[in-house]
Amino acid sequence: MAAVQETIDQVALIDVDQYKYGFETKIEMDKAPKGLSEEIIRFISAKKQEPEWMLEWRLEAYRRWLTLEEPTWARVNYPKIDFNDIYYYAAPKSTPGPTSIDDVDPEILKVYEKLGIPLREQEMLAGVKTSRIAVDAVFDSVSVVTTFKEELKKAGVIFMSISEAIREHPDLVRKYLGSVVPTTDNYYATLNSAVFTDGSFVLVPKGVRCPMELSTYFRINEKNTGQFERTLIIAEEGAYVSYLEGCTAPQRDENQLHAAVVELVALDDAEIKYSTVQNWYPGDKNGKGGIYNFVTKRGDCRGKNSKISWTQVETGSAITWKYPSCILRGDGSRGEFYSIAVSNGHQQIDSGTKMIHLGKNTSSRIISKGIAAGVSQNTYRGQVSTHRRAENARNFTQCDSLLIGDKCGAHTVPYIEARNASAQFEHEATTSKISEDQLFYCLQRGIPEEAAIALIVNGFVKEVIQELPMEFAVEAQKLIGISLEGSVG
Amino acid sequence: MNMQTAITMTAAETALVDGYTAQIGELPGEGAVLSARDTLLADLRKQGLPTRRVESWHYTDLRALLRSVPAVDPTAFAQRVDPLVAGSSVLSVLNGKADTKGAPAGVNVRSYAESLVEGVAAADLVERDADDAIGRINGSFVRDGFEIEVAEGTELEQPLELQLVQSAGQSHTRFPVTFGANTKAVVIERHLSVSAAPSLVTTVCDLILDEGAEITWIILQQQGDADSHLAQVNFDLGTNAKLRLFVINAGGKLVRQEVHGVTTGEGSDFKLRGINLLGGETHTDVTFTLGHDVPNTTSTEIIRNVLLGRAKGVFQGQIRVAPDAQKTDAKMACNTLLLSDDADFSAKPELEIFADDVQCGHGATVIDIDATHLFYLRARGIPENKARAMLVNAFVDEIVEELEDEAVIEPLEAIIAAWLETHA
């Protein structure tokens, strides 16, 4: 398998401090003053030229947030965050908002080039890639460019930054924003509702199969800024969309905050496939720096026979707190969650999903693979529940953990709640280390230990990798190899 | 949790706090014992009963579920019943009053009231952790129980039955039990209720198994439909010690059985087998934690639940593997037959692993009776209700069969059959 060989090569090439997206770019930024207050929220709202209702919505969330306490139930430890020591808005001076590719600051374009994200449509058409991907590039607090907009428009698909959508399609945004993750949902979601700066908006109209993969690439560049993205994806009756999300940040000694909210709405017979490759800066090998990633992602299978599928590859962030969930409201709807969470160094991951069965004949499937190395802590936390009237709910959950080294921890905390006799839930979890037999087999054939581990790990996560769109699958495989670099010996 | 401090006390909380003031003069023990009780009660008053916000009580909101506490009833009358297994030695606790007569040879028994009076019990009266509501209530009010020592090398031919019979009111008892090296015994901890009047029973058993001890401990809980039963078993396994713990719940209105253990000796093995027969309005919670603290220890846990009527069932199981506890082998399974749309079951099987060379796993299932199994039996002319009963019986009987000793298996099977007869 070429991909496996590629992983081995990657692992062999890279040094101990392996984060390759850690570069910083000097770009003159337009920033709001540090700290959080109603003034800052008004400032953000004004910068984005938002309508009055949006500002009110934000302020209401902010007032509520002030009354909330930071949750402590997750298995992650970090010093208390000073929410007043963060910049909530930072935009490149040269490119304060979405624009055409020719007007984007060349420095920013260079950043994306370095990251390997294609922003020029013609480059993508030149045959470098086999399939085309429309990209919304979010740089700190603003979306700088969205590609293929015109072509998507012809198909009826709306794909733009959420700031633009608030201005151009206020009714749609107003109808759906906060309808899956209400402003009252949880501490970080409430904070996000108050201060979110950019993200993507997607609407695939009735009966349309989105002609290309959509993707958003998030980059945190500026020091001491928090990134608060907000993404909203709606698939109308019978529509289909596949959406990818990628993230990176520079290597810094301070921790930075990323608190995102993603809402998906699938109407009757619609399908949304949401894939994430999360590769925020994880901190150095001594646990210094890294992104705090507190994310609320939720999909609402609102229509009958709708389907939402989450696939995530989590390799970055110092702390991950993330539970992409599905509310299976429509009869016959289906939710899926495929996850690979790799932790190394001092990373702490507390991630999983929620499958909430409300409609009749709903089904869900959870495949979670956790890999812990170094002195990291890796927790799967998931909930499967049925409503009393949710007849014939089906769930299958499998969460496996692999431990590499004796200083790390792998934990599994599932919550299983059955309230209907016709429910059928199956849950399995295992934790083990890499089989010595398998390792011996590889070593004996002359494969070096680290490469052998990468090979075995790739086998372990294969079920999830297969769910990713092809371009991402290769990328994800490389990432996993890189993340585990230095975990042996 | 500090959030609860400002909340006004519920009827049950008030009854407990006021009850303490009323009883304090007659509770055995002074000095250190008294101050340990005071500390526990002060914590109970300060924190209140746990709510679902307390993670380990997430599915059993004791504050909401324990609506009232029956008054202490000194006039209540209870008497011994025949042992479950003919020929067993019986140590009885009648309405919370322990009778030390009946101990077999090699088993040294004294009443826990004496330990309280002498003050040696003071060291026991502490909380396991900040969420230990059972330890807190029991420790505040404990009046009696048994302190049992099984002498090194003792092998009991017949089971030892600890028979707790309750007719009304409250009883709070403790059982520190030490099994000496290489002892072998079957102990049946049996909870019965002989009246329809509501009662509150709390027990704490602290089991220590020395090197090579092989013990089977069976908890059979058959309290009444109005009773609250809050029980805790703590155990510590020495080198090569083996404990098989059977928990059978077939009664009670509000039941929480906690099992907390640690393996402190290499080569030790623990087995938990649970059968929860839940019908009517019961809320029954089995909460289990096990710390594999040293290398080379093993454990398996199998819990089978049958739910009917409006019953609510909870299983929480947590296996922890300490950083150096390599070669741990731990497997946990929780299988539930949910037979009623009004019943509900919640499970939280947890793994917390800090060592890499381990084999740990857990599985949890919730299903109705398999239609193909039912069809198989129906096709052979067995009426539906009978076929269902057979399948349910087979589901739990598998666990009982593991006891191997027919003398113990038979009466337990009879109890299960009788329960299914009246509830299904």
C-alpha cells in the first residue's frame, strides 16, 4: 500500500519536534483591544456590518455567559483561562474581509501555499488534484477568500463566510443559527455565540447533490488571539454535501483558545458528511504552548431518513474538548461518528460523541479509535440515549484504545441510556498495547521499530480512515505517523 | 459540591439531621467515635444528599429519590428465619441488633457495638471520598454489626449466613471482616424485610482477604417494595487472594449497592457477578469501582439486568489500572433485557488505564428478548409467556450456575423463579 509506505517515509524523515505548520507570518493586523466586554462585542458586530438582531443575539449570549461557570467534568487539566487576556478580533489590515483572490494580501496567500491549501481555482483545475475542492480560508477572525463561489452558485449551493451570509442571506441565517446549538447550550458555545468572528455558511437546496467537496481551512496566526468560528450547514430535502475542515496554528509558548460551534441541519432524505482533520499546534515536547480546543459540534437530523456523518482525525491541540453529536429527530434518520484521536507529548484529549435517538427507527454507529503515547491522556466520552417513544432505536459502539509507552493513559467513559424496550444497544470497548507478535513480525522482516508501529497503528485506524474523502485519507495517515513520531524509546 | 450549600434541606435531609440530634445520646461510642460521627454528619448537612450533578450519583439522584426517612422504631419486631442453605451457620441482625451467637469454629465474631463503645471503630468512620453519601449516613448512625475474623487456614464446610431481617424503621450496620491467609468460605449476606412498613437500611462491609484466601460472598437483597437500601462493600485483595462477589437484587424501592475494591497483592483475582431483577417502581443502582493497583491481577465482571414494569436500573462500573500495574487483565460486561417501555436502564462502564501492557475491555448491551429465540420455542409448541419466562430465566441462570455448589444454586434459582412468576 502506497499510503502506508508514505507514512513510514514521513515518520522516518521528521525530527522529534515534528509540527510542520508551526511557522508564523508577520502580517499587519487590525485588532480589537484585549478583553471581553459589551463594547468589544459591539465592535465585532460593527466590523462585520451586522444587522441589529445579530448584535442583540450576541449581547444576550454574552449576558448569559457572564452567569455561567466553566465546566470541570472533563478529564483535562489546564490553568484557569483569563478571558480578559485574549484578543477577540484580529483581521489582516490588508484583507479585512472576504474578497476576490487577486485582492488577497500575497503574504496570506503564501501562508496557504505553505500549508498546501489550494486557493487559486486555476491551479486546482490544472490537474494537480483529481477532484476539486472549494475552500473558504479563515485567517484569525476573518474569512479571506472563498473559492468556486460562482460555480457553486450555478448549482444553487450557497457557500460563503458566515459574516457574508449574515449580510446577504439574513433570513436564512436567522432561521437556522442557534437552532441546533442554542446560545444557552454550554459555557463555550455561549461564549462563541457572543464573540464568533467567522466561519462558513453552506446551504444546499432541495434535491441538489453538491458538485464538489466543500472545505474550510482555519488558521490562527496572531499572538494571544482566540479564534471563535461558527459554521452552519443546511442540507435541504434530498440534498447531499460533503464538507471538510482543517486547522493549524503557529508554534508558540503561550496557549491559545479556539472555541468553535458547528451546526448541521439535515432535512428529509438529506445527507451531510462532515470531516475534520484537526491539527492545531499541540505544544512542545515539554507541554509548553499549544491550542486549547473547546468545540461544540452538533448535527440535527431534522427530517425523516436524513443522515449525518462525522469523521474526525484529532492529532493536534494541547487540550481537546469536543463531542460532535447527532440528534436523530426524524424517523428513520441515521447518525455516524468515526474518530481517530491521537495524543502524544503532553496532549490531553477528552472527545467522543452523543447520539440522541428521538424519532422512530433511528440508528447510529460509533467507531472511535484512541491512540495515546508519550505522557498524554486520551479519553473517549460518549452518550447514547433513547427517548421513551423512540421505537426501534439501534446503536452500535466500538471504542478501542491503543497505548504506546507506559506513561500515558487511555480512558473510556460511555453513558448508555435506554428508555424503550425495542431499543437495541451494543457497546464494546477495549484497551491494549501494540501486540508484541505483530511488532516482532514486522521487525523480523527488517522494518524499523518506529515504522513498524506506524504500520500497525495504520491498521488499527483503517476503519475510520476509510470514511474520509480520499485526499484527506492520505493526509490523515501522514498526520498520524507524524504525531506518533518520537513515541518510541 | 459547593453549589449545594445554599439549597434548603429536603424532608429526608431534615429527618436525618434532626434524627441525629435526637439519637445522639443513645448511639454507642464516645470520644473519637463521637467526633467521627459529628464530622460525617456535618458533611452530610453541609453537602446534602448527592444530586445528579455529582458524577458518581448521576443516574441516582438520591436527593430527589429519597423522599422520606422512616422514624427509628424501637418497638419493631423481627425474628430469625431459616437459612437460605440448609446447614449454614447463621449470624443474625434483627432490626439492626446483632446477635453474635452461631459462629462456626475458626470464626471469631464480636458485635460492632462493642468496637464502637471501646472506640476502636473510630478509624472506620471516615468517608471514602467526597461523594460517599452511604459512608456518611451509615457512619453517622451506625449502631451495630459484626467484626469478624476468620483464622488463618480455616476452611468452612458450610456457608456462613449473615441474616439481616428488618421489619420497620431504620438500621445502620457495619461488618469489618478479615479472612486470614489461605481461608476458604462462602458467606451469604442476606437482606430480608418482614413487614410492609417502609424501612431504611444501610450497611458497610469492609472485607480484607489475606494471602491465598478464596472467598465467595453472596449478597441477596430481597427487601420490601417500600424499603430503601443503601449498601457498600469495600474490599482489599492480598497476594493470590480470590474473591467472587455475587450481587442479587430482587426487591427494595430505592436500592444502591456500591462495590469498591483494590487489588494490593499480585496474582489476586476478582469476580463480580450481578443479577438485578427489577420490577414495579424500583430504582436499583449497582455502582462498582476496582483499582488494579499492582501488576499481574485479573478481574471479570458480568452484570445481567431484567427490567419490567416501571423499574429503573443503573449500572456504573469503573476499572482503573494504576501506572505500574502491568499485565492487568480486566473484562466487564453489562447485559440488559429491557422488557417494558416504561422501564429504563442506564449504564456507564468506565475504563481508566494508566499502564500499557494490559488487556482491558468492556461491553454493554441493551435489548429485548430475541425474536428468533422466541420463535424457536413457539415453533415447538411452548406458549409465548412460558417461552419468554424460559428465555429470561436462561439469561440470568447462567450467572447462578457459576456458583457450582448445587446446595447454594438451588435456593437461588427458586428465588429467581418465584420473582419471575410474580412479576412477569
